[in-house]
Amino acid sequence: MIEVRFSSSDEIARLKQIWKRCFGDSDRYIDFFYNNRYKPEETIILLDDGEIATMLVTFPMRIMGPDGRSFSTMYLYAFGTDPKFRGRGFGTQIISFADRHLSLQGLDTAITVPADDGMFEYFGREGYTESFFMREARIWRKEIRPNAFGGEITKALPVDYNVVRNGCLAGTLHVQYDDEAMEYQKKLSVEAGADIYIINVNGVTGCATLEINEDGAVFVKELLLPDEYLQAGLALISDILPVDYYNVRTPAFAGENLGGKVRHYGMIKWYRSLMQVERAYRGQGYMAFAYD
């Protein structure tokens, strides 16, 4: 018998097992998630004859339009089926359950970040459309120009980071994170040897989220500054974390002077009749943190 419902805390051991089998993350990361972010009421599970076969984690977020309108959304994360249960349509069943539940709850949209092109195609068949893009560039330290503007970079509290971030992204289509979500990202960054930061350059305030990868490179998960100050921001980052190279992400609509490539990143599904809004908002939307 198939049952789809929300999880309970006594099912964590099985959820960790599925996570490991589906995504291959380290036990340390999996434990970190369940110690710091797991909420039973945010994880949907599908059971086959009483055994959990498929899982889907949901995070509440908001989408801000370039015209200032705000839309409720849920980020679909950690979507996976235990390999021994695959090929039976369980993934489609749990996504359909999530869509019905979120729509009945009055949410405007759901968003997700597919792991690969095959998953982009899968979610496309489920009614999702590409809406979020980002620019990625590898910057060698020797390529970073000297900072002619001065400035400072300081560790930030999540609430302060969000104030700066929301200001930087005003007038754009982007995903907005509440303070709890930014608190989790800060914990992730600290766990990875770095932090979240506020940057001041020549009287302009921006922000950056940093992690250190296993290969020792710095992952600049988000860098928000006017284009003319991005190099200065990177110089300040390199002062506090001097490594050989930096993997830098910026919104697709920014950072062209850094080079790199723009790639698709996230998808959206609208639950309400907002076709005019949907058409108007297609383009280079920005979603920074997918906890990838």
C-alpha cells in the first residue's frame, strides 16, 4: 500500500539512509542538516508497505518581482527515491502530492534546483519552467586587480546580511530568504571554514557568502556589489582568505566583467492564475542559496 504524508522525528535514521543512497553526501553533512535544519513538518515522505521509499524536503521562501510584488513559494529540496524503489513512479507521486498540498495552502509558487539536465527535463514535464540563472567564474588570485578603493569586509549577522542583500537586489526578480534561512546558510559557511560578510567599498555596501571547498578553493556562493566594485570586493575577500583561486557566483544579470558563463539554475511552477505575471517575470531571475 502506498502512503504519502509528512515525516516524524523518529524516522530520521531512515531518511539519512535514503539521503546517503541518493545524493552521496558525507555523513558529516547529513548529520549537520538533521541537527540544524530538519523539521518533520517540512519533509514529505512516500511509504511503500510501511517503508519510506521517497523523500522531499520543503523550505518556505519568497519571490520578489522587479516591480516590488512579493509571492509566497516553497523550495523543493533533497528529492530522492531509494534506488531499490526506483522505476515505479514514486517521485511523480510525491511531487503531485506536494503540488496539491502547497496549492491548497494558498502558496503562489514552488521552486526547485534540478541536479542535472535530466532533472530539468523531468521537472519540465511536471509543469516547471526555467526562471533562475547565475553566472559562474573561476578567478585566480593573481588575476584579481589591486583594490584602488579601500574598504572593509566584516562578518555579518543573518538579519544584517538580509538587509544589505535585499537592498542590493531591489528591482530584480529574485528569491528572498528569511532570517532563519540565512542563519542556516551562515552555519553552513562557518562549518565550511568561512562565513557570511558585509562588504563596504568606496561608500557602497554589498555582501558575500563564502565557503571553503574540499580542494582548498574559496567558493564565493554569492557576491553582490555594483559591477565596477566586484574586483575590489574580490580583493578584500582574497585578503582574508588567500588561496590560489576562487569559484565565484553572481546573478546572471551582473558580473559580466568577471567573465565566466551563465547557466540555468532553478525552475518555478505557478499555482495561481498569474499568467501575466509569469510571462512578465520570465528571464534572468536570481536564486543564490539552494544548499547545494
